[in-house]
Amino acid sequence: MGKLYFVRHGESQWNVANKICGATDIPLTNHGREQALQTADLIIQKKILADEILCSPLSRAKETAQIISQKTKIPLREETALFEQNFGHYEGTPRNSEEFRLAKKNFLSRYGTGESMFQLAQRIYNLLDRIKSENKTYILVAHNGISRIIQSYFFEMTNDEFADFGIKNCEIKTYEW
């Protein structure tokens, strides 16, 4: 069976400001673009061979994926299921607030006008089930909220582990089917 690689998008303007981006379309910084180039170099250096890159349609992930695709020559396709979770009234608020950390444990909450963790998990689990059956290797380029769901697909996690899980901008995580 194939492998799955997950890459979080490069640094965005709201990452620098310590704000929750969620479904809000926030662009990359110049440093984020440089991170994407370094990630492409790392993919080449590690000889990561993928059939395709799938990316979120939000510009911070899409631009990261485009930079990686151009340098690695791995074909790219936008995947709407990889759209970041809508965090409702938390979007634009501090990422490291205790209130938000605790709210992530309320899996049925839609944060007022957003999307629940259950809804997000269904969307991402359905995508993972589909691509797993294709017996290909993919690089997914998306968001920190998506990384949390993917981690929970592959590994058992407590609510605290789930709420606290995150990866750095342009970090590469490897999963085996």
C-alpha cells in the first residue's frame, strides 16, 4: 500500500499575529513562501515519491502546494475536502487562548457559526478512506486543524492529546496505510 505525507502550509500573516485563521483566507508571508521552497527541497532530498499533491483551496495552502509542485514536478490537484475547519466566532482570535484550547474538546460545538469537529472528521475521514483505496502515495497540503484529524485517523488519541496536537508550518508528517 501507499504512503500519505501531510504538509501544513507555510507561515501566514495571521500565524505571525497569533490569530486563528480557520476558513478565513489569509495569505502567506514571504517567510511562508521560503518555507515552501525549503519543504520542496526536503522532499527532493528525502526522495519522497508521490503520485499527486492534493491541496486545500485556501490560498495559504494552495500557494504552498504550488511552490512544492513546481519544484518537485509532482502533479497538483485542489481538493475541497481539505478546506480548513470553520472555527466560527473564534476566527481571528488568539490561537493559544485557554478558551479555544478547551473549546476544541467539544466535538459537537460549531463555535456559533462554524463547523464541528465531528463534521470535519467525517469530511476528512471520507477523503482518507477514498484515497487509501487508490493504493497511491499522496502529499496533502492543508492546515493545522486538518493535521489534527489526520493524526486521529491513524492513532488513538485522548481528548487532551487531540486538542493539544499541532504541527509547525511546512512540517512534513509521514503516515503508512
